[in-house]
Amino acid sequence: MRTPHVVVVMGVAGTGKTTIGPLLAARLCVPYAEGDDFHPEANIAKMSAGTPLDDADRGPWLDAIGAWAHGRDGLGGVVSCSALKRAYRDRLRAAAPGVVFVHLAGDRALIEDRMSHRQGHFMPTALLDSQFATLQPLEADEAGVAVDVSGAPEEIAERAVAALRELDPATSQTRTS
């Protein structure tokens, strides 16, 4: 499957955005960009210290991701970005109107377990509650799909590809897989 869309792989920390994003990009034959790489050092330092980002912190980060997505318009791409609030997704869509979201969603206990086993990531499990408190799932008028994160990464990526195939971009309806 090849897509001219830019797909934003979203969800709370620990859902597998950094794992699923490259797998999805490979299946779609498009480049992948790691959303964390767009964070300024100040954001990484703040999160590493266990302090959640506020909207002012996220603004430049979202703008940088939006600029990347805009540059990939018509070419396709996959980028990871938590995109937890509707306002954040609206900001990304303002920069790149054709983006489609893949919301990696799952049970909090599963996600916390995965976070506790990963190494070399700056986001501590202590911030998971703030992530879930901030999360606003995709709404019916947003182009995107929700994909369950249970199972192996390859299974999750395949579910995402299947859900994207079923998504009709013309209707911009959200679907769950």
C-alpha cells in the first residue's frame, strides 16, 4: 500500500509510536520522522525531570512537525506525535490539511507495563497519568483511525494499514480497529 497522505501516529507515551511508526512507514513505502526529534532541548529536559509540557512548550514542537508534514504533502510520510488534544491536531491540520491520524490506543496497565520496560527514553512513567488526563480521542469529523495496541508490533502495524485502507479520506470519518 502506498499513500500520498502524511500519517501522524498519535497516542499517549508508551503506546508504541516510535516502534509502530517506522513499521507503518515501511509498509506504506514512505519516509518516517520521529516526533521526539522535533522537540527543543528545553522540552526534553523538562520531561526528563518529570515535568509535563504545557501548551506553550508544545507550540514550537507542533509547528516543526506541521512544517515537516506540509513538506511531505502529496508525497506521503509517517511522523510520530502524541497529538493528545484536538487543538494540537487542529494546529497540525492547519499546517498540513491532508494529514491522517492513527491513534494508538490501549489499556493503561498495558501501556504502563511497556513504558517500565523500555530503555533510553526520556519520558518517565510518572507522566503517564498526565498524558491520559490530557488525551482527547479522535472525533468523528477528524480524518483518522484508532488502532488497539495489544499484540506484537507487526500485528499492530498490520491493523493500522488495514484501518487506513478502509478510511475514506473524502468523508474524514474516524474508525476503530
